[in-house]
Amino acid sequence: MKGQPSISSIYRLGTPDEQEDPLRQWGRIEAMRRRAWRMCGVIAVTLSELPPDLETQLRQWAEDRYGKR
């Protein structure tokens, strides 16, 4: 309205009121995993998705190479 101060745009930078749908987020991550494999030959998995013996070996390798999380 005329004569009233405008609302600052800084409020648009805050966290959104609604969080992203977890299923939509999962789908986006899965799509990125598939694209990484097809385009670059990169396999993206979480340690919990691996068999226990492979998880231990990869965790040790990653910590040796990149440091602890």
C-alpha cells in the first residue's frame, strides 16, 4: 500500500516453512546416483548399504586416504 514501508527481502532467505518431502528428496538422490554411474562410472553408496566386511574395508580405506569423518 502506498505510504507503508516495504517488507525486506531478507525474509525470503530464511528456512522455508515446509520441509522437502522425504520421498522426493530420495528420488532426487537416486537419480543423481544413476547419472553418476552412467556418465562417469562412479558408484555412490552409503556404508550401511554394503556388506559388513566390505563396509569395514572401505571405511578404513577412506579414513586412510581422506581422514576421519
